[in-house]
Amino acid sequence: MKRRLLISLGLCSVLLAACSDKPAESAAGGFSGIDITGADYANSFSLTDHNGQLRTLADFKGKAVVIFFGYTQCPDVCPTSMSELAQAKQLLGKDGDKLQGLFVSIDPERDTPEIMKAYMGSFDPGFLALYAAPDKLPEVAKSFRIYYKKVEGKTPTSYTMDHSAGSYVYDTQGRVRLYHRYGSGAQALADDVKKLLAN
């Protein structure tokens, strides 16, 4: 009876593994981030970077891409996330140039191209800030399942923004693969990017 049960359990696990259309490392739980391979969201964008150039995921083919939504006047979450991204790039050593960091502004009222360029430069000069026109931003946020909301301050310009705090990670073919929660750490991100670059 025990032997029959063990055989049945073994067969079930083989069948479950066979039904998975995810790569072997994700089926084995090899990623630190949440595996969202095959998701029907966060798959594309067409946004202007802080240099005035229109960008899409196709521009970064051959690189792993990490996208974070935030704003330059964010007091803690955004600078922490961007710092971790810059650290992850350093941890990759010679493969660091194969990681592209992208920061999408959810505060088009205050985040001018000049401000965003300086902001990216304080983390890594190779990172790019992207922005959408105010009337297009809700559509972009919806396509990435990003939440954001303006929170009024004491003056018209001292408001803050509530927003989602995770990052999307893409493989070298531009396919969304992982979602990293806020605070996951630079090492976890670097390890996951290393695995994506190896495949």
C-alpha cells in the first residue's frame, strides 16, 4: 500500500512538471522573484526617455531589463529600489553592462526630462527614465497593473504619490519573466538576472 502510494505521488509530480510551460529553473523554484513567465500584462511599452528618444522593449534586446515605476521626489521607496538596482548591476561584474535599468515616472507634473536625467545619474548613468504624457499615463499603468494615486500636501507642489513598489524583470528577448517585490535586495535581483542571462 505504501509503495503504491509513493508511486502514485511520484507519477503526479512528473505529470505536474510535464504540464508546466515554464523554463526548468522556474519549475524547480530557482528564482528569488515571483515567476510571471507568460503573463498577459507588462509586455510592451512605447515611452519617451529623458533624452527625448522614443523607446520600446525591442531597443534593449540582448539585455536583461528591470522596470520600476516611481517618481523623483519619492522619499524612500524609489531611491531604495534604484540603489538596489545599481548594486545588482555592480554585483554582476563583467555582465553588468547586460542589465538595463528603466524608471517610469508616475509624476509627469514635476518629473521633467532634465530632473529625471539627473536622478538617473545619481544611481547609474546607463539607467534611463521614461515618461508618458499625463493623459496616457493611466493607460500605461493599467497595462502594467501598476497602482498610483496623488496624495495632496500642504502646498500644491508638495504632494506625494502612493504607488506600487515592485519591479518587473525581462529576459534578453524582451519577455516579462519575474516580479521582484520591494525590499527583495540587490543580491537576489543580481542572482535572478544572472540566471536569465545564462539562458
